[in-house]
Amino acid sequence: MEKIGTADSEIEHLFENKKRVKNPFVPIGALVTAGVLTAGLVSFRQGNSNLGQKLMRARVVAQGATVALMFGTAYIYGDTI
């Protein structure tokens, strides 16, 4: 158990000068993705496959935008903070 605590403190020591950047759009994008996914699954379950297919496509777009926001935030703030 001591090795785990030591590893954690070593990792924290490496990043003590780094600031955490929080992009508020990432959790919003995750919630939008989950909402569209849920709506799509409900739509499929009710037998409306056309709407379900459109919602699944919208989910892919929302998920891609969220991942792009995560990468963009990491790229912009990765070396400067």
C-alpha cells in the first residue's frame, strides 16, 4: 500500500505547477450526447426507426464535437499553463 501512496505523490509533484483547465462545454456536450442517445434508443424501442436513425446520427455529431472540444482544449492550454 505504501507504493501506491508514493506513486500518487510523485505524480502530483510532477504536475504541481500545472493549472487545471476546465472547459464548461465538455460536460454540456457529454450531457447532450447522452440525451440524444437516450432519445434515439427510446425511438427505436417505440418502432420509429427513421427518427431513431436520425437521432443516432445526431449522437455521433454531438460525440465528435465533444471529443474535438477536449482535444482542442488540451492543444491550446497544454503547453502554456
